[in-house]
Amino acid sequence: MRPILKSVLIRQIEVEKESKEGILIADTPEADYRVRKAEVVAIGEKVECFKSGDIVFYRKFSADDLDIDGEKLFVIEENDVVLVV
């Protein structure tokens, strides 16, 4: 399975609900960030900024969700990625 052109297939990573210091992070709408963390599963042939396996942060509302073999994955465009870890 390979995305086309500048499309990127990602697997969302859940953000910790507790800080390293043990402080619980509230589960409120305000805590629902506009940017999400994900692992890159596959990239299109025109993607230049990162590779499969990289951890990225992407704009939350830019993703299209897919169910592939029971796993929830997302497709975004390369320019929706705001940070590569």
C-alpha cells in the first residue's frame, strides 16, 4: 500500500494523559489540541521532508480517516505536517 504524490499515511499516537511528574492532564475540550502526533506509515513518491517511521505532528482537521484491516489510519498531505521529531 502506497499513498500517491504528496499524500502521507499515518497512525495517530495517543498523547499521555499524565505528565512525567505524575500530574493528570484534564480531558476537556480545551485540552483537545489542534495539532496531533502520529507515526508515518507510508509516503507518496513526491514527499521529500520525512520518511516512513518518522514521528510527526500534523494539523488535526486535515486528516481523512481510513479503516485498513481493522486498524484506524489517516491520510494527510505533506504540507499538513507542522513538525518532524
